[in-house]
Amino acid sequence: MRENLRKYISRGELLGRQGKDVVSIPLPEIHLPRFRFDPKQQKGVGRGEGEPGEPMDGEEGEGEPGAAGDKPGEHALEAELTIAELAEILGEELELPRIEPRGRHEIRTTKFKLSSIRRTGPESLRHFRRTYKEALKRQIASGLYDPARPVIVPVRQDRRYRSWRDKTQPFSAAVILYMMDVSGSMGDEQKEIVRIESFWIDTWLRSQYQGLVSRYVIHDATAREVDRDTFLPTRGSGGNIISSAYQLALENLDADFPESQWNIYLLHFSDGDNWSSDDSTDCVRLLREEMVPRANLFCYGQVRSPYGSGQFIKDLREAFESEPKVALSEIEDRDAIVDSIKDFLGRGR
């Protein structure tokens, strides 16, 4: 899995295999042959006349019909990893530094840990070893213990049960605000790249923060906040005014996420085709005066599109060339996703 991580990331196949907390990963494996039903309802074995050498699946294979093959087959075995294990592999293989959270640790969480013993409790939590020990002590003290016949019979007063303790501890909370261009120049392939990269960035950040909140903003000529399920499938056909997304992002931060208490990550994906140079100037001003000072990191990923001008990343490079809290990345295709993730997360902010 580690050797093929780049392939898994760029293909995006894992996103469709994600369960509640587990991701299924296909691994090369040889399976024993077995009969299966034909979903295409075509003729073959068990369905009337067939020609010698005709494949059972109705499709021509390699080699001469009827001839025995000498090549191994290729099949897949499903291996399951938790999201936490997947994030750990991602961090190790991309050499991502651990993030140092900022802000006051004012948000607190309560954890329950079975770390104490009590005399009462449910039978499912009975501590066998402690119960046996108490019964042994009682029988020895009362003279009932017979070394020749060491039978230990616990009574009610011997029973001990695991119990929990409440532990309140502070933790750092983070918000990740995704912004995506859905104008007419952003096609399905560009959105698929955004979907894949967003998944892996989200996976890494969730491994670094116990409390991660996600917000989603889409924009063309106007911006609107949507839920996760609406964020990527949305199709657009209008123009593109990027500053509308930045304005809506600022409204979210002002309303719900004070910078003194939250670690803030802003991710924007576009093809770089803005409505006008004046709006790009407004975007640079909003970033410099409002958004970047509040954020741990502002990331802009420009997805290559045959219809986009690609000018916006040039404007950002000129304005934020030496700003450590601004990460810019050009994503030519799916193969560039891994390098883009490292551009964004390799700073450890």
C-alpha cells in the first residue's frame, strides 16, 4: 500500500470505498477460479450452443481461442484500513510535518476510561483476576484454603468490577473552509481532482485535530454556502467573481470562528479565470488585510482547464511571494495531486 500510495491518491477509487471509519484498498492477489452468473445475459456455458475457446464472460481474451494459457491472472483482494491508519501512512510517505496547533485551548472534551475498580457494577465489567485474588485472600485468611485441592469459589463480597473515571481535557479545534469555482470553465475532470485532493487534505487534518469543522462555499458570479454532498456535484455555467467567495468566507469566520480559539484553514480551488483584474485586486486586498492574518494557512490550488486563463495564481504569486501562510499550487492533472498536497501541508502550519 505504501509503495502504491501515489497511484491510490491520483485514481480517486478509494473515495468510493469509504465506509463510516474504514477505507477498502484493492491489493493485487491471485484468486482461485470460480463460476459466476453472467450479468449481460449472453450465451455461453449453460446457455445453449457455444464455440470452442469462447470466453465465458462474452469478451475475447488474449491468446488463441482454445489454447491453454501460461500467464497469471490479476485479481484484487480488499484490505481495510481505518481513516487514522490511512492518515498515518499519508504523513509518513509524503514526509508531512506534524502540525503545531495555535490559539487558546478553551474547548474541552470529556473522556471515559476504565481505570478504577469498585465493588459493584454490571457482570459484563467484572474483573476476573481481581475477583479471584480477593476470594483467595479471604479463603486463606479464614483457613478454608486447601493446597491439596485449591478450589477458589468467589462469593458476593469478593467480586470486583471495572469502573470508569471522567477525564476532562482541553483540545485544539480547527475549521477547514473549502471554496470552489463552479463556473462554466470548470469541467467534470477539474472537479474530480478537487474532490480527490480535498479528501486527502481532510484526512490529514482530522488526524491532527480532535475537533475539525468543515464548511463549504461554491462560487461563480455569486457565492453560496452548501453542505458536503452538494459541494462537488454542483454544475455551473456562469461567469466567475472570486471575491464573492472570499466575502462569504469572511462572514463565516466573523460569525462562528474567532481566531483566538480556532485553527483556521482556507482552501480555494479554481481554474484561475477571474472576471476582471479589478476583482483580482479586491481578492488580494481581502486576503492580505482580513483572511491571511486570521488563518493558519491559506491554500490556493489552480486546476488546469482548457477554458481558464490561469491568471489568478500569477496575481497571488506576485502579491504573496514571501508570505509563509500562503501556499500556492498548480495542479496540471491527477498525477500532480500528490505534489500539490505536499505543497499545502508540508509547512506544518
